[in-house]
Amino acid sequence: MFEKYKKVYKADYEKWYKENEAYRQRVAADQDRLKFHLMPKTGWLNDPNGLCQFNGTYHIYYQYTPFEPTGELKTWGHYTTKDFIHYEDFGPVVFPDEDIDAHGVYSGSAFIEDDTIHYFYTGNLKYFDRDDYDYINSGRGSNTITFTSKDGYEFTKKELLMTTDDYPADMSNHVRDPKIFKKNEKYYMVLGARDVEGVGMILLYESTDLKNWTYKNRITTPQKFGYMWECPDLFEMDGQLYIICCPQGVETQGIDYENVHQVTAMKLDYDFDTDEYEITDIKLFDRGFDFYAPQSFEDESGRRILIGWMGIPDADYTNPTEEAGWQHALTIPRELSVRDGKLIQEPIEELKQLRSEDKAVCTFCYGQTIIMQNAIYEAIVDFKRCREMVMTLREGITLSYKDNILTLNLGVYGSGRSTRKVRLEKLEHLQIFADTSSLEIFVNHGEEVFTTRIYNHYGRLLINGECSGIMTVYPLKSFEIEGGRHEE
């Protein structure tokens, strides 16, 4: 019924949905389904899109392939929540159903103004009229498209803003992932890009009305830093501009940049009058195996909240969930802040609602402490001192600290994932969220983070080594997710 690079309409999906109850039941029965993460009901999930809060409701759109678990045909799925604990699932809501996006509704963002949500995304096209296309510098179209909504559920007609021909002449066909930033009463759009020489960068456009966009500048490093910068996010905190983006093709440097593709945060000093700029303090934004395409937004209380894709493209490790008919999830929401000039990620406050009342607290000091056998938990470790430490997070999965290196080792339970590391001045604090088949580890109050999938259900949490402190462990409850309008 569904072919790659063919249009898909809402009616097609609704017919398919009615005929595939057995598929949904098979996926729901998988033992690796997560308890407190958003996942695809069936098929494939990747980048979070269009994140925003509108009239008290958080809208979380995401790249979604409901039909199969390898992500061949992209729509936008849609979750909503008011508290990040209770959710409604509306399934796919934006389809590749027009000539301008016929081969995929690719990633994009939301911008709220005048009681209207303005959406921007990339419509993917792939051409087949010649057999010598390389699909890098020829054979692809990347359209920048917009539509709006007054409620987050009903959308206006799609409008084409820019095509591949509107980008600078020395760009490859890889230009995508629009994100909007407003400053001094002007609107700016950042697009991830790759030029014809294989240099990654961000294209900056300017507008006064969100409809007509003028090319302004390209933003990149003096020396090549990867061949493509995907999913750029430009925002300001404490008077400082930051870019979070995903450079592809960065070479490994010791224990840094070990993944096939990276997520980095960098400071940007930009003069919008002269277009002079400087990028400084490039930092790897997550140390785990499964973190990509994060997107941030400012909510109605002024918090900057970030959600990422708990996955990564082109990795040589796998997810056994594919055999059960699904892949990937979104990370837990994280609040961004600046501490000592560093961009910090910490779990949002609402997640404390997941904690069970039967917490366990123990003091440890130079010995082995076994705290619990539960596999789904939040653990908070406050170190009084730590010279060396080995902490078992689940049977056969460890987090160790020695010679100022913190190492996550998944052993045989990573489905191809092995170890990831970070250098610390000292280890003071850990906050660990362990779900059925995932780990998110916040180090020193969010200065560093490890995000990864794991595949071992045997719960065991213990700590030993030349260290002392207090560990508090909360068994965690599940998200509550109900079907939205697509099931009515």
C-alpha cells in the first residue's frame, strides 16, 4: 500500500490504521516498551518537531513512520500534554500529500506570535529522471514550507517559502530543518546546510513578516567542522546567543566525538548590523550513544525546555525492538540553564511526579552497598568525596570513575553499543533515570549527560569503591497516554 517516495494522504493512514490492530497489539506487548518516554505506537520515530506551549498545552510533534520500523516514509506525529505526565496521542497529523513535500515531511519547528502557531519544515523531494544523480549535489529538492494554526490541531494550507534554487548557489541539495529566532523586531531563520565542497554550516535568513525571507549570512567555523550541520537551534540565554546543532562527519578526538554523528552546543557572538560573528566554546552536548536532533523552546513560564531524539542516524549498533515492529523514543524533557558560562541540562521539575513514595535512602562509605533490584528508577547520588567508584546501574551495566574519567560501559547489553567517557574535574553528583530499555545520566547537576538505549531487564543497583555519600532511589511510575482525535 505504501511505497517510499510516494505521497501519503490522511485517508490512506486511516484505512491502514483500521486494518492493523494486530500490529499495534504486537508492538504494545514488546517487553522493551518504555514506561516514561514517548514512543511510536507502531513503526519509527525520530526528530522532535514543532515544540511549543500554546494556551497552557504543550505540543510535541515528531518525525513519524507508523507503517514500519525503519523510517522510510515521514509524517509528523503529535502528542500533547499539560503536565509532562499525562499525554494525548493524536498519531500522524501532517502528511507528505502535496507536490512540495511528496517524499517526506521532514524536520521543522514552531514559532508563536499574535495568538497563532507558525510552523516551518522541510519538504523532501527526490528526483528519478536521471540515473547519475548523487543525491548530494544533484537529484534532491529541499523546500522550506510553512503553515499556521490557531489551536495546534487544525492547520492552514501549506505555503512554499523557498526551494533549493533560493539557497546560495554553492550549496549542495542538503539544506533543511528551519528554526525561527526573533531579535530587535526582526525574524531570523536558521537552516542546516552542506555546501558543494562538503563543509557544514548554518544559513541565516531574515524577515519582517515570517513570509518573505532574505538570505543574510552563513555561519560556520574557520576550520571545517563536519560536512553537514543538521537541526540547528539558535536562542539567547542570559544575554548570550547559543547554537545547538548536529554536525555530521566530525572526526573522533580521543574520548570526544565517538558517535557517527554529534550534537554540539556552541556560543555565538553575532552583530546583526554588520553580520560579523565568532563561534566559541564548542562542546559535545551529550556523551551517550543515542541522542540527536534536539530542539528547545521557551514555555509560557519562561523556561527553555529541550527534548531530543533518543536515537541516532547511521549508527553501526542496533535496536532489537525493530523485530517487534518499532524503533526509538524521545528523551525526557530537560530544562536548559547557564551556570558558570556553561549550558546545563537538567530534568524538568514535573518528572518528580513519577516518583513512588517508597523511596530508598542509604549512606555509603568505602564498601559495597546494594540498594535495590528494581529496574525502573530514578537514582540521585550526592558524593561527599569520590576518588574511585564503580556503580552497577543494571546487571552487567556499569558507570565507573577513575583518574577523573567517568565511563559508561554497557557490556553485552548494548546491542552493539560499548563504552562512552567524559573527563571531569571531580565527581560530585549523579541523577540517573533508568527506564525499561534506556538510561539518561545527568552528571554534576547537568554539566554532562549520557543518553543511551540498553537491553537488559535485570535490575541491580549497587555502588562500591573509594567513595562516600548518600544515594536516594525512587521507583518510577509510567506516563499515562490516551488516544487523541485520530481514534474517535
